[in-house]
Amino acid sequence: MLDTRRLASTEYLNWERANHVFDGFAAIGRNGTSSLIDPGGSARIATARVTANFLATLRVSPVAGRDFLPEEGRTGAPDVVILSYGVWQSRFGGEPGAIGKSVNIDGFVCRVIGILPKGFVYLPNLTVPDALIPLQISPDFYWDRNQMRGWQAIGRLKPGVTLAQARANFELLFAAARLDFPRLYHDRVDLRVVPYRDRLTGEVRLVLMLLLGAVACVLLIACGNVANLLLARGAARRKELAVRVALGARRWRLVRQLLTESVVLAVFGGAAGTAIAFGVVRILRASAAVRFPRIAELTVDLRVLAFAFLLSLGTAMLFGLAPAWSASRIDIRGVRRRPALRGLLVAAQLGLSLTLLVSSCLLFQSLWRLQHKNLGFQPDNLMAADISLRGSRFAANPVATFYPELRDRVLRNAGTVSVAFADGLPPNGGCCASVFIREGVPRVPGKTRADLVVVRSVSPAYFETVAIPLKRGHLLTATGRDAVVINETLARHFFPGEDPIGIRIGMPLRAIVGIVADVKNDGLSADVMPEMIVPLGTAAAIDSIQVLVRSLGDTGVAASTLRTELRNLDPRMLVSIHTMREQFARETSQPRFQSAMFGSFAGVALLLAMIGIYGVAAFTVASRTKEIGIRMALGADAPRVVRLILRDIALPVAAGIAAGVAGSVGSSRYLGTLLYDIKPTDPLTYAGVAALMAAAAMLASLAPARRACRVDPVNVLRAE
């Protein structure tokens, strides 16, 4: 499969003819929502415009009817559609007679020629389409690069062709395209020929592998705690075990008893963990269904349950054997000194915990910067509605009819500050690209399009409604149809060292009247593109519009009012209303999921590590009670005793922090691709987490240390 998300449409057409490695090479020209119009109203459906060979490339055959014919992918061919299995069942009751009937999609009558198989999905993100419509291409489109669009492409290798051969073929084609489109295919854009399965999981594979590593870290920390607990418990039972040895008990009998106790502990722990897993799976399905492929199918099955119990038993056997063996080595003449193993386990726990904490802090900082840094506008109290005009009575001339009528209706409602219209919204509002043209400068030939700019259409109130700051000049007006506003990036890129106000740019030529702040319109993590903003209705015709309403109070009331007004205007219009905060929540769902998961694992790891440190400190105090009593009898005061206990803990803590810093630096190369605007080796984060870990470790050791101060030397000496 060829991995292309924004392949230039003309380049796809060239590559379709020029490549020698694909048996089929298809494209998805556009996917989105459309209106399925019935006499009683409209319904929103997911549609995709695909090349005529799309299903053949995927080797998918309709369950009823036929596939697209090659001639149906050319301009002027009759409008046809292949419906999904679900639409076939809901609209036609699954009747075979649906083939050949007509449906109204976006005001165009299309003839149903086929039905997709049940459960059919396609890239990206396993999209489920309700209807496939052929992408009709004019012969001139093959050569006119001024009509360029961004398409997604997918191909099937010919028999006997390897991935290496396919990469070599397309690298040559991509090198030629990079010469033609240096701005579009810049140095940070790579071409990859990857298997379908790798493309499907490529975006989430790294996240899942890192989460698997986090799970392993938490497991090892928990195992360390169990091992420390069993070591301490075995040491505390030495007198009991010594009595058993004196009475003739054999070592294997003692080991078997201690291992049995460990297994019982593991069984109860595994059962509790399995119960928690069912709840966590439900949370995962609800929180990341949009971003993670097939996560809606995630469940806890018998294989997972078996693995969980085997893992619990294996952990108990592995980490309970050494403590059990150590505890069974009884010397009835005295108690042996505590092993250094507990200190090593504490250091390992702290190192793993610090690695997870560093990763979690970096992801949280990245998420915060993604949501708050340089947005360019104010999303609070801002509501947006995505309205499809296709098939409505306003479709012919929305500028003169729909816009002013809806604006006046909404502005009459109390609490509405302003209303605006646009062809796209932040943070993904860049919808159309064009060659940059400046008056008096010869046009760049179409084949060497080096300078692309985003063209957006808005109403004059757009800047006030979205709260985009004006930097220079003035904004668009209702009468200035030949005016254009540019963003700061375009001004810096195309007019370095000069004043762009008054210069005429674009096609048709328009005078620059103002410069506004940069706004995230190509994704929250992407660089801001040069942008031209023209009056709505002066660019290419649009069949859907974004309505923005800024209110003083509750956006829920404003949304209800807007929905009522739209229903009164035309009940056939499809409307999707959301607040900008909800839009940002969708855009940041995967970073939030990653941050929440790593934060949860880091929190559990820190808690387990602190419990482990507390246990070691408490055992140290218990095993050195006689020594502490003698020291106090000889004049040692409480602060000196506390320092004595903390000094014993300080060495494994320092070793653990050092190991954790080294582990975090080593894993930073994997974490870097998930971060935005922060380095994976950020020194402040490392220093802060190390300080937090040291303080938490000392705090966990403080209670046992203070308990040591309350040792009564008289009682200790009397016991001896």
C-alpha cells in the first residue's frame, strides 16, 4: 500500500500511469457528510468520492448489484451511488429491488447500482461509509495543476513485486514531484510505501508500545513490592520458622508453605485485577473510539483472563521463591543480618517510577501547550454550527438569502453578541489552496507551483466573532468585495521588509486591506500556513457553511435557539452544532488519552514505590530496634536517630533517581514523536520530577524514622 494523505490529485493521476508496480492504484478524493433527502426531510450520511477502481483495488465486491464502471469516473457520466449495507437495510428494508432506484444526495438524483458488504470499512481510521460516489474527473484535470486537490491513495502490488521494488519506483516519481511542488513536498514530507496493516496501526502503534512498556514498569514495581513484603514477612517469622526447624521441619516443607501463601495472595490479586480490567476496558472504549482503530471491539476475553491469572501465578512463584528460600535458611543460633536485596529493589522501583513520571509530565506539558499556546483566537463562549445547504431552498444563492435572514433571526435573541459565517473553522479551517499571485509579477508556470496559500471565505463579522486580533490596516467590510485580509505568516513569507497594505494579490486580484494574527487552521500541532481571507461569496461556490455565534452566557441556550431558527428556515437542512471547546476536545482526544494513561500509570507507580520505601524503612527500624535503643541509651537524640534511618534510605533513593534519569533519557527518542513544543530531554522537567521523587521518598521514610525516636532504651535493654 502507498501511504499518501495529501497526495496532489494531478500527481496521483500521473503516478497511476507511470508506476510499474501496482496492479491497482485508487484514490479517495473527498470524504465527509452529505444529505440524504427524502420527501419528509433529510438525514446525515457519511459519503466518500472514490475513483472507479477503488473497490476493485481493495478486491471487494458488492453483495448486490455491481461495481463502478470505468466510464462512470469521467465528467458528464450519470450520477450513480453504491450504498452501505446499513443504509440498504434501513432505507429499503434489504430488498433486492433497491438496485436501480434513485436517491437524492445533496440535491442530486443518483441511481443505486450496488450494495457494499456488511461491515465494510476503509482507511484512514477504518471509516465506515454510508455511500460511495464515483470521483468524476475531467480529461483537462490530468494536466491543469491549478485544479489540484489533496487525495488519499491506495495501491495493490502486482504478483511478485516486493516492497523494496515499489519504494524504488515511487521514490523516483516523488523526487520529480518534489521539484514541481517544493513547498508542498518540503524536507519534512516523506513518502512511505507500507503494508496496509502497518498503515492502519502506524499512528497508534508507538502509543500502544509505550503503554505496554508503562504496564511492564508498573508490574515490575508491584513485583518489587511483593518481593520486599515477602522478604520482610519471612524475616519477621524467623523465630517461628526456627522453632519449626528445631522440631524437625525440613526446608522444602517451609518453602512449600511460604510459596502456597504467595500463590493464594497472587490468586486474590489476579481476581481483583481482572475485575478492574473490565471497568477500564469500558472507559477505554468510551474515551478513544475515534482515534484508535477497532477499539470499539476491545473486550476482556478468556485468553486475557487466562493470561492475567498465569501472570499472577508466575509472578508469585518467581518473586516468592527467593524470599521463601531465604526465610527457610534458619540459623537457630541467631538472626542473620538483613540482605541488601531490599535496597536494590527500592532503587529499581524508584528508577522505573521516575521514568514514568517524566514521560507523564512531558505529555501533560505538551497537551497544555497544544491547547493554549498561540491559538490566535478566543474559543470561550463561541458556538459553531456545520450546516449543509445542499438540497435546501437556499442552495442557489445563500449569500443573498440564507446568511442575512439567519443572522437577523439569531441577533434578535438575548445574549447573542455577534454572528458570522465561514467556509471553515479553526483548528482545521484551511479548506482550499491556491497559487500565490501578485500584481505586476509574472505568474509561476503551473508545473512549478512552489508557493501555495490557503484561501478562506468569511463574512465581515468573522474576525469580531472569533476574536482574531487585527495587527495592521482594517478588516473586511460588507461593501469591499475586492478586498483581502492576510495573516502574519503570509506577510512575513511573501512581503519581507515591505508594507503589503494596498498590494493586489490572488486571482482575481484583490487589494490587501489588513493583516490579522495567525490562527491554527491546519491542525493544532501543524505550522501555520500563509492564508488569504476573502469575503464570503466571492470565492468558489460552497455547498456547506459554518455558522459562528458568540454569546454572553450559556452556549447550550444559544445552540437550542440556533437549532430552532434553522428548523424554521428549512427543515431539510442538516445541522451539527457544537461549542468550540467541544471541538478542541475532539481534536485533542488522543493527546489527552495518552496523557491520562501515562499519568495513571505514573501515579500508580509512584504510590507503589512510596509503599515500598515505607516498608523498607519500617523493616529497617524494626530490625535495628536494639541498636537504636543502645544509641539512645548512650545519649543519641531524636534528630540523630531520624538522620540515621534516612541515611540508610538515601543511598537506594539516590541510585534509583540516577537510574530513572538515565532510563528517561534513553526512552526520550521514542516519546519525542508524541510531544508538541517541548523537548523530550527538557531539563526543568527532569529536575522537577527528580526533586519530587526525592521529597516523596523522604516523606515516606519519615514516619518509620519518627517511630524509631520513640523507642524506650530501658525496655530494649531489659529485653536483652
